[in-house]
Amino acid sequence: MTVIALDVGGTHVKGGLVEDGRLLTTRRWPTGAELGPDAVVDTVLACAEELRADAAGRGLPVASAGLVVPGLVDEEAGVCALAVNLGWRDLPVRRRMSELLGLPVAFGHDVRAGGLAESRLGAGRGCRDLAFVAVGTGIAAALVIGGRPHAGARGFAGELGHQVVRPGGDPCGCGNRGCLETLASAAAVSRRYAEATGARGVTAARVRAMAVAGDPAALRIWTEATEALADALAALTTLLDLERLVIGGGLAEAGDSLLEPLREGLADRLTFRPAPELVAAELGPYAGCLGAGLLAEDLVSGAAAGAVYGAVPGFGPGSGARYVPGPGAGRTESGPR
């Protein structure tokens, strides 16, 4: 079964063809959010058409499509309630895409889709209670409880970035103060270093590298970021009794300079119980795209999006399966990674 998969971000749209849980091709296009919300819709639809043409050129019939977006989504209605970075509000995106393509379309949240992929195919395999935490420009989590994804009463579960960790702290875009995102996101690390030193345009990755090298300002900001993240993860674990934490997103590329302080911080905070296993995500920047493909496959196969993460034949706890890119994956990029 071949499906179209699209992961819409504020800067890029990542897409590909997915077949039986494998990415056959990957592509990347500018989102064009600066051109307005309608232009983003046009971009997404054009990307879907391009992927369908690619499939036709390979002689592959397309069974369905999967689309995942950031923000607040109503997965059941197929509506993006609010995606600030895309300029979307109450947009029936699933219906519009389905009408254009003439295909069934699965619709979901980008981080939950990444959690779906990591749970079935990546670092979360074999685990029934986990959180996939994406630490990038923002911070969000996908929760898997009892082997099933948990979206919450209104689909807003997992907004870890808006957990208040420093009451009265810096203002957050959500309207609150002291949220985790104001300290531990990549955007916050870069911003706070600029405020401390006057040096503009320094990326979070560079701040982390300078912290490792002993730069005092960078070390302070990186330490404050990891401590805030450890606070949030400890609270999440205390509440949900998580077995494993899978850390993904751009900032997770820092590797042990992020993971080791988090492991130590969790051990210090969870004094009455063992800390959960904390591991790096395995599927990389296309986890959300792969998750969109899995949702599209589930839609056609009849498996509910909320089914146990192992419902796709050959995957799930005890299967031994791991994600392996298909023959063309990563070779058909239409823009820089």
C-alpha cells in the first residue's frame, strides 16, 4: 500500500511516499507562511499533487493521504482549530485536501504523529507508557498510555511547553509567564543568550557548544534550560508513571550534552521512585512525516488512529521491526534540509 504523507511546519513542509511503514521518498518545500494562510493551503495542496505525480511515475497507485500540522487540531472533525505559525484558524483542511485529491485523508497533530512513528518503529518500541517529547522551536509531547495515544478531552494533551515551571517568569506567547518554552526551547535558548551577551543570531546549537566549551553565559543559559526541562519531565512522570521518555526535535541533536543532564536531573527529582528510561528519538526529522503515513495506512486498513501502537502488521511490541528508509528515501529533496 502506497500513501502520501505530509508534515506541515512553520518553515517547511516535509513530505514523502510511504509504503508499509517505510518512507520511499522524502521531499521538502518552503511553507511560505509569510504569504498568508491561503498561500499555505495552496502550498500543501500543491505538495500533495506533486507526490501523487511522483507515485504515478513509479507505477504506484496511491490509496490515501496523511496530513499532520502543529497547533490545536480537531482530528475527528479534520479541522485545524489554531496554528499560529501557519495563520490557520478553524480550517477544514482534511475536507479540502480530500476533495482535491479524490482520496481518503487522515489528519492529525504533528507531534502526536511523530510519537506514533517512534512508538511503532523507533525508540518507543515495546513500551506501553511513554512520552515522545519534541524539543525544537517550541516544545510539545505525545503521550502513549497503556499502549494507546492519548489526545485528551479536547485534543490538547501534551502541550508540555506551556507547563509553568518558573511562576512569574518571562512572558510566553500563550499569554502566561514562566512556561517551559520560555526557558528550554531552541528559540528561548538563542533569545536568552542574545539578551545576556548582546550577540545576535547565535543558534541554540551554538550556545550548547559554547556551554560545553565553558563559556560562562552559555553554560548558565544551557543549565537553566536543562533544569527547567527536567522539572517538567519529572512532573509528567510523577503524574503518569511513565516507563520511557523519548527526546526528539532539533535540540535533541545535542546528544549527551542534553540527555545526561536530564537523566541526572530526573534522578535527583524522583527521589521516591526509579526515573524512567530516557533515550534519544531514532527516526530523525521525518518522524512526523512517517507518522502521517502510518495514519493514512491505518485509515485504509481500518485500524483506528487510536488503536494500540502495533496494529500495523509486522510492527509493535515484540515484533523486532525497526524503521528502515526505502530505496529512494532522502534522494529526492526539493530544497535544503
